[in-house]
Amino acid sequence: MNERVDPLWSALALLIAAAAMAGISLITGAGLIHVSTTLNKPAPVVLLVLVLLPTVALATFSSPRIAVAAVFAAFIAGPSPTKAAIFFFAALVVLSRIAVGKTPIAWSPTLWWAVALFSWTIFALGSSIEPVLATKSVAVLFAGILFATVVLAACRTMNDVRWILGAFVVLSTILVAKALTHAGQLQAIGAGTQVNNRLQGDFGSPNQLGSFCDLGAFVAVGLAFGARSRLARFAATLAFGILLTGLTFSLSRGAWIGAVLALVYLLFALREARAVAIAIGVPMIVVAWLIGSFAPGNTQIQVITKRVGALTFASPYDDRRQIWAEAIREMKAKPWLGYGPGDFPVSSLRTGSDTSSVYALHAHNLWLTWGAETGIPAVAIIVGLTAAVGFAARRATRGANNRGDREDRAIVVGVTAALITVLGQGLVDYTLRNVVIFTALWGLIGALLVARREAYHVLETPESAEPVRAPHRILEQTRAGLIPRARVEHVAETNGDPHGDYDPRDLPEKHDERLERRLAEQSEALQARRSRLRQLRDALTEREREIEGRDQTLARQAAEVERERGRHEEIAARLTEVEAREASVTQRERQLAERAERLDSRVRDLAARVRELDARAADRPEP
């Protein structure tokens, strides 16, 4: 899908860039002052930002995907820097696109659902009972949607998607590893329905940490199955192990539910995942059972075991049923606009509410929270957005299959599984108040929409040949070690090395020769295909001429048939006329015969009269 290029944007680039840079400078200065004041360490922070920010900003113009990685890096600093990074780097991406004559943003039809949700949220602001809190929620929603468009604009190919997802997994692993360093001794209460000292890290609650681990873990799974080198596969697997550990020690049952649903989807959608689950999953379960059996004194293991056993039991301390009832009551009271975006903590404490004695930040359910805050139409829009993202994932998966790229398919499946975890946890919890998790969610949606866009770019391949890659991409990926070993062994076999010992990474001086030979073979195959297509075209042209000749012959025959039919009709008309005349003659003859009979009868009568007169004359006496 080619993007529209308008020369007018190039002409206006200088003026827009000047105005934007002025605004960015003002916002950056205010942000530095805010961060410095908050951290109470102004000198190191300001120095670090002043050194890194211009470098990253300049790099964004040459490679826009760096802007996405920079936003992910802002997760380490917290929610406020993350929001500032979104707007700052979004402006840089827009300017970089305008500078080369492209439209300011890239778009996908799926995002119209996001626009509808944002528009309805703006409309629901009028019914908010806490305007400041509602305005902040709307701003966060806008930032999330904006980040999705930034990802869509910054990523031109699936390689860019792979790169930003790798950056996301790296930053997620850093955050979770940092949280693991502060893990405390777990203490179970009420048969595991409540646990003290749960792993939380820099997030607002352990459930938020579990949700973030879900997103990072399944993206890491997709990268592990879709890696194009052993090193990348090992790094993704290691990151998955760290993120899975964080998910386990967060003891978030909602996050576990989301992970189970995502795992079921992953096993159904990815054949490689089923093979790994059989080869590794069963032994891991056995090892975990042995550890639990032979280490009964380990408190951590006991608490985790109790927490898993309490997965289907409600905690008597969280008042979920009461909170759900309050959310339903609010939806019935204001079904269209709700009590305002982000205002459930306030509305649930009002006099007459079912949770006036319980402080609830949310309704412990994704759809009930949005329904109570922005009305039932917002819930319907979210359902539509979910379905649209699902269809986008399906289209992206089919596009990868059509390209014959199983690695890209694994990436798409991993991102889709990560998004499924949000729906699964959304059944019993709501963690999207956290700006970092909300931004990560929209970033993954943007990556999935890039994969959907790439589904329409399917290169045609010669018969009995591998999928054709662009020459510069083959050279770059081979030098970087991104082409898998199986592909290298196939190249070795086709170049006379039956043992498959050839490895471009070990013999860099032969890269160009081997690649040029491979490209020459593909070029010859394409030329042969073009020759066959020309022959087919000539044959089709000759066939068309033959068909045209036959059409003319048939037209002449049809004309002759028409003339013959006209003659037959004329003869038939004449025969009808002759038959009519014959009938008339026959009737005349019959009339003449009847007249002759009457004449004969008359003659007989006259003869009889004559004889009678003669007889009378003979009998008369003579005088």
C-alpha cells in the first residue's frame, strides 16, 4: 500500500519545522525542570537528557523507528516522562515525514474505531463529576492512539516491527529484572486468596506488574519463534524466562488467566509452539512437581502453590462482587455517557453507591469500568475495536503465509497473544490506568497494524524457487546474521556443498560472490519466467485471432442461415397460398359439379316433358 506523496508538504516543511521545534523546545525545558524537581537530582538528569535527547532526535530523522524505542525507554522513568516522550517523538516523526514529502501521519482503517472511542470519550466529558481526572484520562487515551499512529508511521517493513518489538522486550526485561531485585518474603493469607509482599517493582500494584509481564513475555515468545539467528532466539528466550519469573512472583491471578488464554491461542495458532510445549513443557511440569514435593519447607513455593490453588476463589478482601454491582448500577443510572472518563474512583464513593465504604480505583473489569465511566456505547465501540484488531491479526497472519515467511507469522501470533492477555485479565481486573501498560498496549496494536499493511505486499516468486527478497535486504541480513541457518544450508547445497558447512558469517570475504550468484540465478529464473509469459501472451494473441476468425465465420454462417430461413419462410408462405388456391379450386369444382347435376336433372325433366307433350299430341284426334 503506497503512501500518498504531496510536494506541498516539502514546500511547507521549513515553516512547520520551525514552529514545531519552538514548541518542542518549550515543552522540553518545562519537562526537564519538572523531572529535575521531582527527582531532586537536577544536575545529572539535566546533563543526561541534554546529551542524549538531541542525539536521539537527530537519529529519529534518519531512522524513525528509533522514536518508538525511545518511548519504550521512557518506561523506565515512569508515566509522566512516557507521556512527554510520546508527544515529543510524535512531533519528530511527523516532521521527518513532512521533510521527505509524505503525509504527516500513516493510517489504518482499524484506527477509525479508536477515533470513535476517543470522540465518544470527549462527548462524555460533559457528564464527568471530576473534570480534572476525566481530562487526564482523555489525554492518556489520545496519547495511546497517537503512539499507535507513530508506530504505524515509523515502521516501514516487518524488519522495523521486529526491531521495535525487540526494543520493547529489552526494556520490559530491564524493568522486571529491576523489580526482581526487590523481591521480599511472601506471606499467604486466607489459603492464598491474599498474599503480602508480592512483587510490584515500579508499578502501582502487583497486578499491573503481572499485566506488563504478560505483554512482554508473549512478545518475547513471538520473537523467539520468529528469530532469524541463533543469538536473537537465545536472547528472546532468556528475556521470556525473566518475564515469566516476574509474572509468577507478581501472583496476579488476573494476569495468569490472561496468560492461560494467550497460551491456548498460541498453541492453536503456531505449530512450533505445540512442538516446544510437548518437548519442554511436560518436563518442566515434572520438574516443578518434584521441586514442590522435595522442598516443602520453601515458603515461596508454598505461597505460589496456594495462590494457584486459589485461582478460582474470590478473595474476601477485595470486595469484587460489591464493586461489580456498583458498576452495573452506574451503567443503569447513566447508560449513555456514564459518570465521566476515569471518574469511577469518585463515583463509587458517592452517597448511595454500593461501594461507598470501599475505595475502588476501577470496576475490576475492563468493560464494566468503561461502561460505568463513559456509557454503554463506549463498551460497544471497544468490542468493535477488539474485533477489528482481531481481523487485522488474521489478515497479517495470512499475509505472512502468502509470503512464505514463517518467522513473520510467529511475530504476528506472538503480538496477538500478548493482546489477548489484556482481554483475559480484563475479565477480573483493570490495569490500563497505568500509563506505561496503556502505552505498551497501543504500541503493540500499532505493530500489528504494520503487519496488516505488509500483508498486501506479497512478492511473486519463480516456480521452484524461494521467496524473493530485495537484493539489499539479502545482503544486509546475511552480513548481520539474520538469515537462518536452514536458509544458509540450502544456499550451500545449491552451490555444490552437500555437507552444508558453508556459513557466510565464517567467510565474510565470499559474501558478495555467493549473493551475486544467488541473485543471478534468481534473475535468470525471472527472465525465464518473463520469456514463458511472453510465449503465453503470443499464444493468447494467436488464440484471440483464431477466435476472431471463427467469430467472423460463425457470423457469415449465421447470416446465411438467416437468409435460408427467410427463403424457407417465403416458400412456406407460397405453399400456403397455393394450398389456399387449391382449396378454392376444389370448392369451385364442387360447385360446378353440383350445377352440372342440376342441369342434368333439368334436362331430364325437359325430356320427360317433351315425351309427355308428344304423347298428348299423338292421342289428340285429327280434325
